[in-house]
Amino acid sequence: MKQSFIGWLTLLTLFAGPLSAQAVRNPRFDRLLRLMLNRSVPTVSVDELQRQQGDALVLDAREPDEFAVSHLAGAIPVGYKHLDLRALDKVAKDRSIVVYCSVGYRSQKVTKTLEKQGFTRVRNVYGGIFEWVNRGYSVINAAGPTEAVHAFNPSWGRWLERGQKVYN
């Protein structure tokens, strides 16, 4: 009996991710994320990140034009296509770091890269900036607080339920 339960739990984890996986508010968006993200790195929910803001170094794994539209306060842009991690040159390998992008796909890859470079407390923001804004948390740009969010493209933008969608 115990062995069959462990086998069932292992199969469930392979197909649905760890039982402790974070979830986003929209069930269809959550199903998409569970299919897209391979759970190869630890995740953090946007609610948990909001509660812990200031405790972790926050990295934005979106492109510069996306970051310019809006980002989380205090976030450091590192990009994705041309990943620039120079901001981490003097950061302790055991520093708490969270990485986000639009939904969590690009930031998952950046998180994995950071782990390979020896960072031990790195987490991916599950649902990314889209879920951050969907939960009503604020974003800023160079001028201050904003409602604008780079929605990447209309196909991805449908998962952004709040804020002003920007495409460029």
C-alpha cells in the first residue's frame, strides 16, 4: 500500500509538478503554466514575494523595452536574449534572489543559469509580472507608478487581466 502511494505521488509530480507548486488565480492560465514550466527550479508566488519584498534581490528577465514600460519596484533588469548578469558580480552566492518575466518561462531559464553559476537561493516568480498585476500589486516605470504593462503580444496579453496592455 505504502509503495503504491509513493508510485502514484511520483507520477503525479511528474505530470503536474510538485504538490507544493504555486498557483495563479485564473485556472486556465495556471494549466498553461503547469504545462510550460518544467519545475526544474524553485518557485515563489507573487503573494509570497509581496510579503517578502525587500528581503530578496529581484531580477527582471524581460527585454529592455518591456522593462521600460513597467517593472517591479527595485527590480534589476538583466534581460533574456542578451543576458547581462554583471549586477551580480559582487553578490554573495547565498543571497536570496527572485527572477521574474512576463509569465515565468524566461525567468525559469535565467534562474537555472544562476543555479549553474553557484547561486543557492534562487527562485522563479510563478506567473510573472502578469500575475503580479492581476493580483493588484503595483508596478512602476521611470516616471513613477503606472498601470501600463508590456503584454508581449496579443496571444500572451490575454493572460493579463488588469492594467493597461502595451505592445510595441
